[in-house]
Amino acid sequence: MTLLRLVPLACAAFALQGCVAAAVPALAGSAIAGKRFLGDGDREPPANAPRLVPKAALDAAIAAGPPPEPTVPPGMQYLYGSGEAAALSLQSYMALANFLIARSSDREIGHDVPSVVLAPGSTLAAPRFVPCGDKPLALVLDVDETALLNLGYEQDEARRGTGYDPLRWDRWEKTGTRGVAPVPGALEAIAVARRADIAVVFNSNRSNANASQTAAAIAGAGLGTPVHLDTLWLKGDAGPGSGKDARRARIADKYCVIAMVGDQLGDFSDLFNAPGTGLAARRAAIQGRELEILWGQGWFMLPNPVYGTGLQGGYDDVFPADKRWADPAGGQ
Amino acid sequence: MTLLRLVPLACAAFALQGCVAAAVPALAGSAIAGKRFLGDGDREPPANAPRLVPKAALDAAIAAGPPPEPTVPPGMQYLYGSGEAAALSLQSYMALANFLIARSSDREIGHDVPSVVLAPGSTLAAPRFVPCGDKPLALVLDVDETALLNLGYEQDEARRGTGYDPLRWDRWEKTGTRGVAPVPGALEAIAVARRADIAVVFNSNRSNANASQTAAAIAGAGLGTPVHLDTLWLKGDAGPGSGKDARRARIADKYCVIAMVGDQLGDFSDLFNAPGTGLAARRAAIQGRELEILWGQGWFMLPNPVYGTGLQGGYDDVFPADKRWADPAGGQ
């Protein structure tokens, strides 16, 4: 298992960069996260998003002085504060680093290297992949809560307690470039990719109107300086809305995408978010015989219990009917 | 990379087992999860746990008829309902399966195989590991939210909305053996371990008073039938309270533990929960130069944003001071 030893990651400085923050108030999650994010792995105005607090109310709140320390939603405590979540992210990124070395070695000795981008006409039950030929190798990452933790925005949102606001999020994209930190492990895995001459490409649902600021945020976090429409693809660059397949296709036209990293299933294929896909079917799809082999071996998932397509479903969607328990002590 | 192909996991039937449930009401997480679980990766009565609802209140609620469909806390939607969390669990377990094959191959060809159990006197900054000699190989797993998802209990708890109740949890251990499902990937990884003659050992903070019922729950989920004090270790079997190091030491006396799996840092070492360890220090510790290499290569972390030591910390603990953002539009 020499492969397991191939990546001497240096984390001394990095160890200080883990504890960062992002959150949507917990109540937003169960109530609207589903509609809010279904089909969108990243930030997007939901039809029923909380509105901005009226200015009068804000002025009154300001006059009332600073509020008590906000309560931190559990999902945010976990993702941004815990060693457990940091270990989970680091685990995924170290697996990625080893995988990148393996694939670049395969290419170096002349073996065919497979792409992990689904080809047009694929289904989740019968996936096919685009050909690589001798295209240069690339790693494709989502940005928010995959490469970057949106510390400043979410800290501000948690403090306000008013929920997600797409207008404030847009101002964050434009001005928040220094309020981010890399996800634990991202810095080292991306360094491994660059040393192995693997292009690092970002595919995000941030707006392409803010391309330069998003590139600056990525660069400021030490993840390199991506070039818009080559190594940085954003909402509006290709295809409709927040679907990422059209952008993935453009990336795959130029690069042999050997690995993808994300915190949402839409970071791997839009098929997971096909209209009418039930929660149980969506959860079952990732475990299908053809796809399951990809997790940790080309598709790398990161945790995000704070927002996104993972936070949806009512009681009867989430709980199967065949596993009920009757407390012998009774009670309602 | 033939290793990546070594594990043909069959998931057709398994794909239906993913959508299960467990939850503590969201508000419980941020408010009390820290105190509640610090030093305890599993279920234990917290000093400030919600009390049972008074019988009169329950009778009144019963008289009032069935309540509206409960709201599902976001962490539970994520862990028990989402494809994202299922992919994350499957990713960890497939990495484990490959790792087990690699280690058992090393042993088979006569190479020394390292233990992943910390030796007495270790620190997180300077870990040392117990010697393996020629002891039989073993895989050590936590039970709750690592091997098993506690569907029945948590579904009942979510319906009640009254929070964690240690007395009800004890009744669950005694009578809930059929209301569980394996975590996505656990069934296949454990099958790989058994095929490779690697002992499968469970180290849980369930009570040793309920050993036979916990063994039945594990067996009923298809994970094999563990033997108490050999391949099943529970709270009360060795050492004080919910610390697991004493039990790990007993397991390591007999077995060469090549891998450990858990959803809490205490499933790997009690050192992470040393009294007075701050949140940032705890998060930084997992990324230390000596330990980080273990994640996914001996220590395998699984997601749990629903309860446990990952859910703790106030606003100033979780948010670093150097990443604030001032919205140019102002507002409180």
C-alpha cells in the first residue's frame, strides 16, 4: 500500500484554518430548504425565501443596541465548529489526493484514463462517460462549502437570524472575498493536483457577473487563481439556471476530468435533481450498482448539513413506514 | 489502480435500506448537545436533558387527537433522508473495504501490519500505536449512527418532539431490535472484512445490561452476531463511563486492530474529549501532522449532524474573529 504513503501533507499552519462558519437558521432548513435548493447545489433565491427585514425594524433593532449572543444552529456547529466534520472533509480530500496521484501515474505510463463526467444520454442506472482521449487531466470542484467555507457571510447571517437573503448573498460575492477559508484538506489536495500537472477547475453557482471577485476569493484562500471560462465556470456561463451539466460538458470538451468534488449531488450530475425525483429514489440512486463505485473513486462528496438539496423532506418522506417502534411505556 | 476495482459491492437490495431516521429536535442540538455529549460519542443521560412529558400533558395530547405531521429537523433530513449523506457514508465504507483488503494482503505476504489503536502515553501531537505482533486482524466499529441507524427510536422521538429521553432510550435498547437499518455501505464493508478473515468487533456506549438485545439488533440488520466481551464491548464492560479507550485496550490485547469506524472523535481516542479541550483546539487536533494521515487510512469517519460531540459551541466558539464581513448595505 505504498499509495497510502504517497502524499506527505503539511498541515501545521493549515490546522488553524479549520474553524470557520456558515449557516442558515435551522428552522429554514426543514421548512424550505427543499424547495429552496432542489435542483440547485448552491446559493439561489428561493421562491419562498425570507424577505429582507424592513428598514424601520432594522433601525429599531439598532436603537435597541446589540442583541444577545446568537444561538448557533446545530448544522453549523457541526460543519464549521466540529473536529468530526473537519475529519470527514480531510478524509475525503486525502482520498482525492491519493486518487489524483494514481490517475496521473496511469496517464504517465500510457494507460487510458477514464473521465468521471456523464455522457449525454446517460441515466443514473446506466451511466456512460465522455471519452478522454489525450486531453489534459483536470480536477473539477464546486466552490461554496466544497473549496471555500463562507465564514463571513454565514457569520453575519447567523448574527441576524433572518435567514438566507439572495441580495445580501450577491453583495457577499462582490465584497466578501477575504471572509472565506479553505475546507479542511482542500489546500493540500489542490497542491497535489498542481504538482501532478492536473488542471484545477471550479464549477460554481455563483453569478458570472461576479467572476473576478469569486476568482479573488479563491486566490485569497490559497487555492490558485482560476481563469473565467477556462478554469472557472459560473451560473450563466453555459446552460440554464443552476444546472451544472452544461458547464461540465464545456469543461470536458477541453479536459479529461478524472475527479469531481462537491457537497451536493448536483455537483456530480443534474440527473439527481430531475423533476419529480422522490427523496427515497434520490437516496437509492447514489447506491446503484453502476454509480456506487464512483464515491471516493472519482466522485468525492463533502458534508453539508447547513443548506442545499440534502435538507428536504417531510416526516413521511424521511421515515420509512416499516421501522416504527412502539415504546412499551406508551405515551403519545 | 487495480485496488480500486477489488470490491464488487452488490447494492441492489441494499439500495432500499438507505432511507431511515434518527433525530434530536434541532433546538436541542445547539443548546445542549455540547454538555449533553461532550466526552460521550453515544447515548447517555445529559445533566440537563429534557424531562419526560408529565402524564397529564400526554393524556391531554392524546385526547386532543393525533398531532399534525412533525417537522423534520434539518440534521435529520440530511443524515437520514438525503442522497448526499448516503453518498458520504458509502464513500467512507468503500474506502474502508479497499483498505481492509490492502491490509489483509499485507499480512498474507508476511508484512508487518500496524494497529490504529493509540498506545498508553500517546498524545494527539505524538501518537504511538500498540504493537500487533501476529494477533488476528480486527475491524472495530461503533454501533449507533455508525453501523446502525436508529430509525425506530428517532422516528418516535421526532414525532413526540420532546427531545432525548435516556429512559426511553434504554427501553429502545431493550425492545427496538427490529427498528434499525445498516448505515449505507456498512453491510458490504463488513462482508468484505469477514471474507478476509478480519474479526468484526463493536465498541458501543449502549449499556452492557442490554448486551443480548444489542447483539440481536446488529444481527437483525445483517451485520453478523457479535459475542459480548469478545466482539461486542459496551458501556460498563471496561473503564469508567462512556470513555472507550479502556475497551479499545481490551480489544487490542487480543486483536490487531487495523481499522476503526465511528461518527464521533471518541470512537477513535478519548484524548479528543479531554476536559478543558476547546472547540478550536479539538478541530485543529484532527489535522495535526501525525494524525491527519489516519483519516481514511485506518480511522474512518462517518457523518452525524444529529447528535453527539460534533454539536457544541457558542457563536464566538464557532466563528473566528478574523473573518467578519460588514454588509455594505448595513443593517443590524
